[in-house]
Amino acid sequence: MPTVGFHTLGCKLNFSETATLNRQFQRQGFETVPFHQAADVYVINTCSVTENADRKCRKTVKQALRKNPDAYVLVVGCYAQLKPQEIAEIPGVDAVLGAAEKFRIFEFIEDFRKSRQTSVHRCAIEDTHDFVPTYSTEERTRAFLKVQDGCDYKCSFCTIPLARGASRSPQPEMVLEQALALQAAGIQEIVLTGINLGDYGAGQPWDFRQLAQLLDAGLTVPRLRISSIEPNLLSDEIIDFVAQSQRFMPHFHIPLQSGSNTILASMRRRYRRELYADRVAHITARMPHAAIGCDVITGFPGETDALFEETFEFLHGLEVTYLHVFPFSERTDTLAADMPGEVPVAVREARGERLRMLSEKKRHAFYNRHVGQTRAILTEQKLEDGYRTALTDNYIRVLVPPTLPGNTLLPATLHELSATGQHLVGEVTSVLA
């Protein structure tokens, strides 16, 4: 039986798409092996957001060929769409497939035999219109279900529209059908994902809130979670719906990128800090226990010390739970790459470190507010430092005894922070009915 190994760079959406590719290979008679083992075929799913995409792609190709110099190496994903010729020049790469082609591997490649010339299959991104449903599972506990792809926004720093194409999404009934299949497989939590999730249904007679209502009513799976949603698309109606739902978890991840209106305008974001603060205030008013995460970019062109301080002070006073911090990195074919006011890399990193320290303080404060509470946790399959890991409804990481079963909903009393500060220690006394 031929073997295949997969390696994924980037976001949860990429992981869900890799899982779908894996299932395609298995239906064709391939056995999946870990990427670090010898395989006949290696599939590398790339990301354009990842810093130094070319370097990471080259490194991953070398890792594969060290295990099997005769392996067929296939590169797909966002970077493959943006820079196919650069990838084709990497020694050992046999084929490159773009955004519209990556789910049709077996139409383009028949025998997976190495040749002297790299084959490139990539149409213009304007010709990428199909929505391909995908999902991945985390050890059969949580599933990441793609319900939207592409983006119509033109943020000045982002290559995603060039790599993924226009916003598109399936009918709500198709999403429900996939969610029902995941539910039947024993999945306890389904996370809805997309490139611009709140734009679900763009150009169609349905929207994200209607999708959420359909899933809430049509499923018995105990947990649904929204991944990342733009602040201008997170309406009061969506927040209010989550607040009254027993199935949607009190957790929002809302990209901010900057707390300075000057920088937000330069980024071509579709909101200002006042709207972001309003979204956070509405969530905390309806769900004081909700977790709120956000993305922040430091060192964007033109970000002076004063403008960065605006961001820092804005976040310091905001009731958010954690930050994902990214130092700005130039992307070719974006407006930001040629903007004046370049910020030295060392300054970008230093500002990022300040925000990461702030994030730790905020997360610890949020965790400590919940010490002594009893909340429902979903135990995971993995063990860490002699404990089993688990996740509360409001996204608190918990450590529980390893003797507890995985993929199980349990009530846990939350105690002190763990030694690493990354979890609360949980005590389980009974099983939920």
C-alpha cells in the first residue's frame, strides 16, 4: 500500500483542508503516516500569512526528502497560489497546485512518479469560485468545520484575497448536513471556521446569524463555537443570540489589529476603535463570563511610538481575555509593502513583547476570576505533564486527573493556576447527566 505524509503551515482552516486531502488519499488506497516518517508521497499545505513562507516551505521540503529522497513532493495552499514559480524552483518539488486545483489532485497527477520538471497547475484566482467543504478533528473531540472561504476585503497588509479569491459559502442546509455527520461520529464540539466567517452568505438570501440559528436548532451536539469574526460583522443580534443559546459557547475571537484609528485607516480596516470597544462592551454586558480574544499587529508602517501607545492603552483598558500578537511583516503585492514610515524589526518585536506580557496579565486575571467556580469542561484525549487537558465553555484551559476519560463533558470546580500559569487545575466530582 502506498504511503502519504502531510504537513500543514498556517491556520485552523488549512488544517481542516489538509484533513480533507488526507481522506481523498485514503479513498485512493493510500496509508497515512506521520510526516516525520518515510513516505512515498508528501503533501505540504502552505500559508501566505506565515512569515518567511518561502524559507519555511524550503525547510519542510528538505525534511521530507531526508526521510525519502525518492518521495513525490506536492505543494498546495495559499503560498502555492501566490508564488508557484518560486516553489517550483525548490529542489525536490514535483508538483504545485493552486487554490482551485488543490482538491483535484488525482485529476492532475496520475502516478506520483518523480520527473525532472516540476508540474504547476494554477489558474487565476479570479477563476476560483467553488466552495469545497472541509473539516478536521482534534483527536475526535473537537471538529473545525469550514463554512466560508475567500474574502472581499482589501486590507492593505493582507494577501488572503489574492490567495483564496472572493468570499463564498455553501447553503445552510449543506453546513447542517456536515455538522450532523460530525455529531454522529461522536464529536462533542464543532468550531465554525472561515477566512471571513461573518461574511457567510454574502450575496445570498441568508447570513451568519441564520446559519447559527439553524445549527442551534438542528443539532444535539453539546457545543458549538465561533472561531474568528470581524468586529464590523459581529452584530448585536449575533451576540444576543449566543447569549441565550445553550449550544453556542460564550467565547469570541475578534481581530483588532490596532488600537489607533490612524493605523486602522492605513490598514484599510472597516471599523474604528470605538466600534470595537462597543462590541466588547455589548458582549460583557450580556455575558460577563465570556472569553474575548483579539489579534494585534505591531510595527505597521507609520506606527510611531505615540500611536503604539494608543494601542497599548486601548487594550490595557479593554475587557479582553488574551491577545494574539504579530509583528508586521512585509508581503509582496500588498499596499503596505510600499508604505512609508517603516518600523525597525527590533522595534516591532519589542512592542510585540510588551503586548504579549499584557496578554498574560489579562489571561491570568480572567482565569483567577473563575477560581472556585464549577463549570462544564470537555476533556481532551491528550495528556500533558501527567494531567489530562480540558476546556471550559468560556475557553479556560484546565488540567484534570489522567484517569478521567477523554472526549467527555464533566462538571469541574476550578482551582489555582498551574505551575506554568497556562491552565487552572480542575477537580471533578461527578459526571454530567
